Amino acid sequence: MRTLRFDIVSIFPGMFESPFGDSIIHRAREKGLLDIRVHDLRDFSLNKHRKVDDTPFGGGVGMVMNVEPIARALETIKKEVPKARTILLSPGGKPFNQEKAGQLAEEESLVLICGRYEGIDERVRLHFADEEISIGDYILTGGEIPAMVLVETVSRLIPGVLGDSESIVEESFTGGVLEYPQYTRPRDFKGFKVPDVLVSGDPKKIRAWQKAEALKKTENVRPDLFEKIKRDN
């Protein structure tokens, strides 16, 4: 059985208790498929007030996270997992997508650094992180929610985490298209009916409909993905 380890460095470790204590992630941890450890960055501060930030050189608004406690935290973690890939979660990083999630799912262990305040000392990015990742073109208060997103997305790709391995294949973005529309009972709800083809019992017609609807939805909702599909084909 394979176990993927996540080490998360944050000044708000309590934020992760509920998301990682419920649902799929919780069950995967109980099975031993995921090993998630959250480290309080303040524990690695040598400041008597446990400070981990300071004013920026050259002036500017806000506070910047210090390199020293982050470096100490990484040094401690790497003693146990020396080959861990270290990721800095930042709005200035490369966009996170399903393809990247698949690449990270192949790693043995991942260390996630959650930024806060105005930013992190640039030396963390240059000398202590293997890569910098952003979950979108918008600004959040910190890197904790991006870390949760990354853990959830990557964990779903670990064999055994999801009950049905086929569900991974059928999901949105697999193959570059959005997922086709889904329906369930009742067949007729206030005049809104399930497409006849889905209850026809003809697997070939159903698959053809699903493929066509997936492409149609992708073209309407994500024309950027649709154009990429056309180019690739």
C-alpha cells in the first residue's frame, strides 16, 4: 500500500482540523493512504514573542514573513523526508491544474508552505522551495485554503482514496473537457425531464450523447479549453 505524506507549515494550524477530519480525506487517513502533518510555524521562531514576520527592507505596506523560522521548519521536516518536494503557495506562482495535480500525486511526500501577511521573504522562494504554485488569479488572506485545495485535488488521485477508480476517469478536466451533465431520479420533475437517450438502455448512444454534451459544455463554459482541444486534434 502506498502512502503520500503532506507536511504543511502554517501559522494557523487549527484551520486544517475540520477539512482534514471529515469525508474522503479523513477516511483515506484512517486507511493509511494519506499522512498529513500540520506544523505551527511559530514553534520554529527564536523570538520570545514567537514572531515570524517583520517590516520589509526598502519600505512598503504590511509585514513580510521571515526566512529563518521557515528554513528551520523545513530543516526539521526534511530530516524525516529528505526527498520531499517543497511547494510555496503564492498568488505569484504557476497556475495549479489537474495535470499538475497528477504530477504531484507521483511524489513520495510534499511540503506545503502557507504564506501570510504581505508576502514571504524572497529567499524562501529562491533557496528553499522547489516550486511556487497559485490556485488562481485572485488574492486570498493566506496560503491555508490553497493548501487545502492542493491536498484535496492530489489526494483524489492516490489509488484507494476514492471508492470507485472509474470516477477519476469520468471527472471534469480529465481528457481536457468538462464532465457531461448528470441526472438521477425522478425521471420527470415538474415537467423537467431526463433526456430520453439516458433511459434508452443503449450504451453506444449514451456514450455518444455524453461525449457530445461534454464538448458542448466545454465550448460554452470554457472556450479556452475547447480551443486547445481543437488545436491538439
